[in-house]
Amino acid sequence: MRKISLLGASGSIGLQTIEVIRQHNDQFHLLAFSVGGNVRVAQELIQEFSPHVVSVQSKEDCETLKSQFASTDTRFVYGEEGLIEVATLKEVDVLVNAVMGSVGLVPTLHAIEHKKVIALANKETLVTAGHIVMEAARKHQVPILPVDSEHSAIYQCLQGEKEKNIETIILTASGGSFRDRTRQQLEGVTREDALNHPNWSMGAKITIDSATMMNKGLEVIEAHWLFNIPYDDIQVVLHRESVIHSMVEFHDTSIIAQLGTPDMRVPIQYALTYPDRLPHPTGKRLNFMEMGKLHFEKMDFDRFRCLQYAFDAGKAGGTMPTVLNAANEVAVDAFLNGKIEFLAIETFIEKAMSKHSIQLNPDLETIREVDLETRNFVRSLID
């Protein structure tokens, strides 16, 4: 029985993690979770799982839950300290980090220090502080198991392989909601248009990132840190069907790929069961005869400028990926709330990166300062 803590239980990945836990309740036990501001989901999960610790975003919601569940043994906490408490609960074996944004960084570092296995779905943790996180993981001998479908695919492809034999990592991208539109056709697109992803069911922020291709850009930076691969050895290819989740090419020209139907529960479950596998009885199996063909296209970096910005930020290093991520989070939130146009997302990212003076090898305090400064700068442009 693996004991699980889950950060971001009310989000898309969090809810699918709950599905996996339910499906294999003889294998997993949810001991602690956070839900941000979604009190309703918290109430339902408390009744179902009787967790030891629950964290919410605000003190008010914390007090509400305390009064509602006063007769239980559940402890209620809030804010960043609450996230840390969920992440480091003594009895827990595995932390699933499924929160959105850079808020996931500090709890992850604390969990690593407490030698928890990290199942990582929070891109921003590695994007903003990959050098700190991976060094901490090495120091404390803690595995970082990727939950993103692309990084899980690479992780699976590399089982039994030697790092020195890797030639190229190939990340596949669906192209998102607007893959068949020109830049001119993107002018005036709506929130609803952008949230209509052709293949995957994801949260709003990730779906917008998929439409701009920033999601893939963040994954490039993640891959660099997870697999210790230079940026020049990471490729992105447009693959409409989302059947090949990613590939690894080796020096001898062999390519190993991981395939499957688009279902996030598969990489979630793999991270929770590694190095073993469990059945996925409700999953749809891949039928090659029905599928018939797979398609691949070269990535257009002028069409998807956010992907180019991510490569640029990653290669620049230091605090630049922090700027990329913070500017993107603020711009995407502004688009989702009707404050800016879709194409303006990349405009604000480019302005923030152009303004920034890189600080190399930043410590955690510097990263958090740059993150806040960038957010304030982009908000000042928008407001």
C-alpha cells in the first residue's frame, strides 16, 4: 500500500489522480491533499478518504472546513505552510505535485528533503528552478518521476538504456486548438475557441499553453533538467494524433517511442507504481488497424513564437526561464479573464524577457524575487 499526498487535488491532473487511486484502492491510500479554493471538492474528498491533512488557500476556507469536520481526525491548514505540511507528512511515501504555477516549487523542495518520492506534474517547479530541484534530488537520493505524458514517455523509453547513448529527445506536440490556423486567423479568437483542445482533456491554463505552444516550450526546459540533455539535442515535432507521446533517438540510429491513446491516467498511474505496472481496465486500448496512419510535421517557430521563446530562455539559463514562466502565467490569466487578445500573450512574454537582465545560478530567494518582479511588470503593462 503506497501512501499518497496530492497537491492540486481539484485540478484536472489531481482529479485524474483521484480516479487512479479509486481504481486501485487496494494499492494506494490518499493521506493528504490540497485544493486551493475549491472547498466543495475538499468536502467530497474528506468524506471519501478521511485524510490526515487537508490544505486550502485561505484562512477563511480553513476555518470553514474545521467547523464542518470538527468530529473527524483531519487536520486543516492553509497557504504555503499548508502546502508544505501536505508535502512532507511523515507517513507519506509519494508526493504527487499537480498544482498550477510556481507555487509548487517550495513544497517540492521540502518533500525532497524529507525523502518523499516525487511524482511531478507541475512544470513550473523545474522550469523556474531546475538546477536547485535536481541537485536536491541527487543529494537526498530522491527519484523525480515525471507525470507529463511526454516526459513519462521518455522516461519509459530510457529504461535499461545508458545516458551516453542518447542522440536526441523528440517531444511530440498535438498543435493545440489552433494548429490549422495562420497567425492572421488568430486575431480575435475567443477564450472558448482556445479551450477547445482536439485531443486532450486538461485544465484551462494548460489548454491555453497548448494553443500558444508554451506548454511544449515548458516541457523542453523540463526535459533538459529531467534527462540532463542539452537544448540542441531536444526536438519538437507536430504529431496530430497524440498517439506517440514522445521518442528517444540513440547514437546507433535506433528510435524508441512510447505509444498509447491520449489518457493522462496512464502516466499518472505509471509514476505511482514505478517500477511496476498495474492494469488500467477502463482505458481505451490502441488499435492500429482503426488508426491507419500517423502524421508528423516540422514545427514552425515563427507561427508558434512561444516555443522559440522557451528555447531561448532555456539556453540563456539563470533567471530567464523564471521570467518566461511568470510572464506567461500572468498573460494567460489576463486572456482567460478577457483583458487581452490571444496573440498578446506572446507579446507580453517577449517584453518581459527583453527587459530582464539575467542572473546566473540564482538561489531560491533570487528566483522568487524575479518571479514577483516579472509578474508585477507584466500586470503593469496590462492594467
